[in-house]
Amino acid sequence: MIVNSFFDRQGTQQFHPPHPLRGYLAQINEWARGTIQWHVTRIGGEDHIPIFQAYPVWGNELLDRFTAIGPSKKAAMEEAARLMALSGHC
């Protein structure tokens, strides 16, 4: 079966509940083995309280369905990874 889109995938990966040392971001990056890139942009906030937006890119496919916002780049990426991990497509 040829998969043309990430959303055509039948997910088989079981992700573990996140904990401080190993969240969804680490698990997604490990599962993807270099096929996931992260697009992270500062979208607002004051200098002392910035707001970042993140979404994954799988190959050449923008997975903006998993766009997330957070107070840091890592927090935004972690939330986007959580959405992706729980999507059933990994």
C-alpha cells in the first residue's frame, strides 16, 4: 500500500504516557527517525512572556492540523507532538 499522506497511515505505534524526562516530543522524534521537522515561530507576546506556535512537517507535508501554541518553543512542540501521537496515524 502506497501512503501518499500522513493522514492515510494506519497507525501502529503505542506511545507511553509522558513524564518529565520523556514526553511525547521525544517519543515522536524517536518514532519518526529523522522524517519529522518542526516549524516553530514566535507569534506574539511581550518580550518577557513570548508565545510560540509549532507544527510538524512530515517529509514535504505540513501537518498543520497538529498546530499548537505554548509559552516556549519546547512547550509548543511538546503539545504539537502530543496531538500527533494521539492522532492514531503514527
